[in-house]
Amino acid sequence: MNMKTNQLLVLIFLSLGMFPTLHAQSDSAKNSLVEGANALQFQFEGLSLNGFDGGLLSWKHQYSTLEALRVGISLNAQHSNIKFERGRIGQTPVSRANISIRALKQYYLVPKNSINFYYSYGLLVSLDHYKNNEYSSSYYYSDTWAIGPVGNVGVEWFFHNSMSLSGEYIGVGKLTYKIYDEDIYRRTKTFSYGISYESVKLGLSVYY
């Protein structure tokens, strides 16, 4: 059993045994969709968990039983050695960093039951930086900025009054501006716009 699986089991046991609601719900309460409630949100990738809105940290705040704010923040950095793309023998060190923020308003249709349908919309902002560190001349360098709307439709099932499972379908539109060097003599700037649809995402929310 790997670390990610252990984290999932710990979250479930904590919520069932140690997360009494802070909003004076009775034992018969069917969900935590009440004014002032907060939730940490996670997304399933196999048996592991990631941030719910594509992020390292995902959080939701209920303004009312009908309306909530969701925020997901992602920050990734990595350094690796890859084979050179243009036939050169050996490997070259490459670094990459990415930061993105998603902020969405979420609306519930009939938030009175253990199963609740919702939709949400908001904004995505991201920056991706790539650099081949072998060349001081910024060979194979790129910076990519993206901004655009995000929309979700989904259903949330409260199997405990402070925990829920959800499934949602996500659409993303992006206006992208990219600066990159194909070689040491040429720098290129591009604008593009596209719409993509992500596969159905399964998530876990822990309310407090």
C-alpha cells in the first residue's frame, strides 16, 4: 500500500471520527452545504489524491446553501535529464516550472439532500517556464502564459455529513501567449486560443 493510499484512508477515518461539524448540524443532517462551511478538496488519480482544481491546494467556502467559492492553486517544478531532441548523442539537463490558479463560483440546484447537482464557472490563469540549462544562450527556452474561462457541471454525494464524493465534467477555454527559442538565432512569439474538455473527474471533499 503506497503513501497516497494511506493518505486517503487517514482522511476517511479522520472525517468519520474526528470532524464534527462546526455549524451545529444535527445527527440527521444530510450534508454540510451551510453558510460559513469550508472544505478541503482532493481529486482521485487512481488510488492517489491531487488538488481538486488541478492544484496542490484546493479549498471551497460556502457563502450560502446555494453558492460557494472554489480556489485551486498549483505549483510544480522539476529538473531532469532527457535525450537531446535533434540527434545529439547523450542527454541534456532540462528544468520546468509551472504555476496556475483556478477560481470558480459554484451553484447548487437543490442543496437539501445527500445527492446534489451543481454547476460552476470561473477563471484559469497559468504560467509555464521551460529551459534547457546546457546553453547560456537560452536555446530551447520558452515561457507560456494562459488565461481563460473554466466551466464545470457535476454531482456531489454526501456519504457522511462532513464528507462527500463527486464527479464533474470540465470545459476549459485558453488564450495562450508563448515566447520560445527554436535555436540560438530565432525567437518566436505566438498567440492561440482553444477550447478543451477534460474527462470526468472524481473527487473527495472534507468539510469543517
